[in-house]
Amino acid sequence: MGTPAPDPATNRDDASRWTAVATRDRAADGRFVYAVITTGVYCRPSCPSRPARRENVRFFGDSEQAESAGFRACKRCRPNQPTATGADAAVVTAACRFIETAEIAPGLDAIAAHVDFSPSHLHRLFKRLTGLTPRQYAAAHRERRLRQELGRGVPVTRAIFEAGYGSSGRFYTQADAVLGMTPGDFRAGGTNTAIRFAVGQSSLGAILVAASERGICAIYLGDDPDTLIRDLQDRFPKAELVGGDPDFEQLVARVVGLVESPNTGVDLPLDIRGTAFQQRVWEALRAIPPGETASYTEIATRIGRPRSVRAVAGACAANHLAVAIPCHRVVRSDGNLSGYRWGVDRKRSLLARETRP
């Protein structure tokens, strides 16, 4: 089949890779593959097949490179199939720590070099285990750090750079989407932000609806209207809370209608604020049809984070938009109802309403 192209991953040490192949080191799986020119097959380092002669072995950064050079995947070790080894998890963990400790968000090439992987393979592995690309993870980490710094009262410019944004100008173009308001207003607890709200009654008790200029930012259910108002004040401690006018009362009526008949669905303007992970969870919740349920494990799998069941439950608990983001449709793996921010009885009632004719 001819001589294959030289291995483009020039930063690899072929001697150490050959040692890994000779010892069938599972820890090296995912870091590279090796091909045998006499058979035309490429394998994982840990492949149990008969050892090849060193002079017949070529190394590649990943399966794509090997296949581009004309080799086919081994049917025993399946090097072109994903693995879920502890070594994979360790690599992704190391990549996450590198992202989190970098002063400026690193690019894919830098992250891959740090963990000694090819960029394309790391990208696939990272997304498979975390549900996010390295770039999305870095963005979510920056947003989280920025919220923390601003919440501590750190000056805006300093918070932007300490969070890892390369320039304040670049951040300000994203500020509204990330924070829902300007950084200064967020730091000041919502100062200069007007939040309209009203409290009504539904068959499930008191209901508070609040909205910013972007849309509904809170739908709270409870027994005590005063408690719901205090919850809103705690969330926006320095925002200007304005009582609803007649037009706003119509919006509240639409929300009450959604509570009374959650299976009908209502297209409401929403101001959804949360981390990248939370928003992925909430998007998955909104995709659950009325009358159906999904387990926390199923939601974790749907967003590509099968090991993040507890984090999914946390995102459900952090939902401020009752019914509009239907966290009541998430149940335990055995089908039983679990905790619900606004009470399990309300969750049971909402589910029953969705399944009635």
C-alpha cells in the first residue's frame, strides 16, 4: 500500500510510544494510535493482538490521521470507537484544570499540547465526557468567575480581566447575554434594572410573575405572597421592583393559564439567566412534551453529560421559571416523584393536569 505519510504529530516521542505499545499500556489509549504497514491495520496501544516488528510500526495522533494515511481500524481493539476509561477522564480533568487556571482562556491547540493529545482527538473526547467543547467550557468558566467577582464587589474592569476575558471591549459585546444587565448593574445587585412584578392566585396557590425588559425572569409558586416577594427581592436586592400595570396583568393571566392547563403550552417571552450548563439542562427540559416525563439520568444523557446526574438535579432546583421551564416533568429513575422547588404536591398536580383529556 506504499509508505504512509510521516506522522504529523511531531511533538510526540516515538520511543516512549513504542514502549507503551510493547507494554500494552492502557493509560496511553487515546493519546495516539499505531499502524502496522505489513497488515494495513492501526490499533490502540493496549491492543492484545500479536506484537508487530518495530520497523513496521508507524505512529499517528488519532484514528483520523491513520485512516487518512490509508490504514483501517483493528477489529479487536476498535481504535476508532470511543472509550470511557479512567485515563480518558483524567485527561479531560487535566484539560479542565488547565483552562481554569489560565490567566487568559487558552485555545484548543494549547490545551491539547498541555495534555499531550492531538487537538481533534481532545475535542471529541472532551465533548463526549463533558457535553461541552473546550471553548464552551472555557466560556462557562469565565462567566462563573465573573459573576463571583462582581458579586464580591470587585471593580468591573478588574473582574473582567480576572475572569479571563482578553479585553473589556470584547466582553461588553456579550454582557447582556451573560448577565442580563450591564456588569456595573449586576455588581450593584441589580441597580438601574427595573423589574415589573405582580402576585396573583391560581388553583395551586399564590403565583408571582416578574419580568425585565427582556422577558419573564421569575415565576414563583407558593402559599404566602409575601414570601414570594421576599424571594424576588433576594434575587434582585437593588433592582427597582415596580408593581404591574394593566398590560402586565394580562401577562400574569397568561402565566396563570399555563399553570391551570400546562398541557396546552403558551409562548411566553422569557429572560433566562444561568450558566452554560444550566441553560443546556433547561433547554432539554423544554423539549419534554407535555404529559411525558424524563429521569434526571435521561436528561444528563441527552445533554451529553451522563455522569452529571446530580448537577442536572441542581440545575432543576435553580430554575426560577416554574412551568415555563418544566422541571416538574423530571422524575427519579424509578418513576417516583422527587423534590420540587415549589412542593411535590404541586409537581404531582401539574403532571396530572398534563395527562388528563
